[in-house]
Amino acid sequence: MLIAQLSQLLILLWKLSSVFVIPLIMVGYVMVMNSYDESFTFEDLDQGKNFHKWLVLAIYLVYLLLWNRSNKGVVSYLKKLEY
């Protein structure tokens, strides 16, 4: 019973990860850019050049592609945990 509920929770979190990864990508991008340029902040990403915005969008689209490719396998594996 507990494993079935945990499996359903993991499936829900897996599906929601396609949306919740956006802030993580933005924070990660700012942290990586800040390691190269000490003055890079989220404001620079928000108000800065479109190159940074396009790069964050490209990273998100790559994540969605990988998510879409692995979705069927992950969901089937998590559903096996229910039984």
C-alpha cells in the first residue's frame, strides 16, 4: 500500500518536473555564469542580452527532449513498483 502511494507520488513528481525544472535551470545558469564573471546576477539574465535568454530556453528544450524520450520507460518502471 505504501509503495503504491510512493510510486504514484514519484510519477506525479516526474510529470511535474517538466515545469519545475525551469527555475532550477535559471538558478544553475546564474551560478555557472557567476563562477566565470563574479558580477553576473539574475538581474543580468532578466535584463541582459537575449543570448542568455535563448541559451536558457535551449537548455530547457534539451531537457524536454530528454524527458520526452525517457518518459515512457520511467513511467512504466514506476508503475511496476506499484505491484
